[in-house]
Amino acid sequence: MQQFKHICVIGLGYIGLPTAATFAAHGVKVTGVDVNPRAVDLINQGKVHIVEPDLDALVRDVVAQQKLSAQLQPCEADAYIVAVPTPFKDNYEPDLKYIEAAAKALAPFLKSGNLVILESTSPVGATEQMAAWLSEARSDLTFPQTHGEQADILIAHCPERVLPGKVLQELISNDRIVGGVTPRCSQAAIDLYKVFVKGDCIETNARTAEMCKLTENSFRDVNIAFANELSIICDKLDINVWELIQLANRHPRVNILQPGPGVGGHCIAVDPWFIVSKTPEQARLIRTAREVNDSKPEWVIDQVKIKIAEFLQANPEKTIKDVTVACYGLAFKPDIDDLRESPALEIVKKIAKLGVRLIVNEPNIQKLPVELDVDSVELINEIDLIKSDIHIMLVNHTQYKCKNVGDIEIIKFC
């Protein structure tokens, strides 16, 4: 079993930082790397720049024990974990620029025997591409794509599969799919993850591991699209979709998900496009599901416009500038602060352009994102203080379930 005394985690976001802290908590020296100086400074103070339950206490402890430190550049280590974003371009083609930048940044520090793991959710072939970038930068070392099991450097892909809000528990308890470029690469990666993973570490190849994560998220996306399309159909037929789903789910083999204003986050809203980009002729259902979910925010906007028109018709003395709209939730899912690919955020941005006075309630952030920082938009994090003509529920945060909002009529999209 290979031993790893020092690892370098590149990318200290919603996956990289919990992963780094968990390794550190299990006795491994960890150097975290991020291009964000503020994140680096906060971590070195034992603080965190993201919201994730119990992460602040864990980071504080491992930094105090000098097991975790952060810096702007990689360093020599026994293993490297790359956990950087993998967005897509305007044409839905995957953008690997952050993986390329990470590979080129860590390449100068590689030495024989090192393991490099790509954790970023990636299109099929991205791990091989990372290995190629490393090989180009370090011609003095050998890599598994050319030298197989005898390579100096080991390369593997191990996608994260955790739920925001439960990351620290699921990092440890969930099974991991470990795909090496060679079996030796897979085994080395399994040895590393077994430092803390209690679930099974299941060996495969890199391409299958990449496709596994994309498949998991595409499965979710297709099922969410069914619920979202059903909500639009029910609105057309004057049927309460929430009651309908509750009734349909009483069938022992039916489990319809809850509809929402769209799909967000760094995985489900992005990953299916990686499959579509590689196999556009074959991925017909996956593409359609993406289109259904991507179009849902526009449907929500249309419903909001109808409510505004009804309010103005009932109050003819008022103009649109006199209308106050309150939107509850900006994050892409309940009980987190993550705004990445959030349909709620996109909806609120478009409502702000309608000319109304807009109140935003998002209990997990302290200030509005820059695109909403305008005079007509106000962030109020105390529900009891919100006075509005129209109330729009976009994210079902726990705080909303606990608060007594009295007789306020809330238009629910989640």
C-alpha cells in the first residue's frame, strides 16, 4: 500500500477545501492552492470563505494543528488532487482552461512516483488530456499514456459525488469511483482515498469514471426535467402539480421529484452538456432534458409578469414603479450559499429589469452579487421586515419553513 505523507490540493472551493480539510484531519499534511488571495488568507487564519455545515470548525482545527495551510502556487508533494471548475463555453462545449492551468502550475514540482488525480467533473477524455499537458511540460518524466505501468507519474480520475450541505459526511461515507489510466494508477489512488473513505473504492478506468459522474448527474437532470415539464402542463390544465405528484408517488414504483424554477449548481446544470458535446446525435433525451430545465426560468418570469399585470389591473392608480416584488432564495438549492448556475439568481436578475422595486431574501449571503447591486434592489434577511405586493418563492430554504409568514400569499415555484 502506497503511503502519502504530503498532498497538494489545487482548487479550494466547495469540493477542494472539504477534501483538503478531511485529509488533514486524518493526519496527512495538506497544502491547499487557490488563485483567490482572499480564500488563501482566510484559510490560513483558520476561517472559511464558503458555507458548508461544520467545515468552519474542521478548518479551524486542522490549521491550528498545522496540518493544513494554503498558498497561491503548488509545491512539491507526494500526490496532487486537482479540484478546479469545469464550465462550458457559450456553445456548450466544455472549457478545460482551469484544468490546463492547474496542470501547468503543478508540472514543475512533479517527481518520480507522484500521483495526480483529477477530481473535477469532466468530459470523457479530460484525464488523458491533463496527462498530455503534464507530459508536454515535463519531458524528463514518463507518463502512463506512453509508458503504461512503468511510468514515473501516476494519473487517475476520481469524481466527487457529494451533496452540498452534507459534504463532510458524504466524503467519508460514500463509495468512490476510481479510474486510473492504468491499474497501477487506480490502486495508488485507492490507497490515497482509503486514508479516510469508509465507503467502497471501486476500480475502473479513467474514461469510465468520467462518464460515471456525467451519467449520475444526467439521470438526475432527466428526472428533474420530467417534474418541471409536468408543472408547466399542470398549470395549463389548472391542476395543482404538488397535489398531483403527492398522489402519483403513492404508487409503489413511482417517485416523481419536486419541480423547481430550473436546475442550477456546478454539476447537474453543466455535466449533461459534456455528454451531448461528445455524442450530439445519440444524446437526444439528455439534450431535451437540458433544454426543458434551461427554459424553466423563462416560464417562471412569464408567470411573474402575469401576476404583476393582475396587480396593476386591480390597482389602476399604480404604475410598475410602484410595485414591490419579494423573491425568496438565490442559491441553486436549499440551505447553501452557492449561486453557481442558479436559476433563482437568473430569474431575480430579470425581474429587476422589469422596473419594479425588488426585495431579495437569501439567508445564506451577507451581500447581493454585483449584478444585483442597484438602487431598485434591496437585500433583507429578516422575513418579518418584508413588505411586498407580490411574493415569489424560488428556493425552499429551511428558514422559510420555520418562519410564520402569516396570511401572505406566496407564489411557489419550488
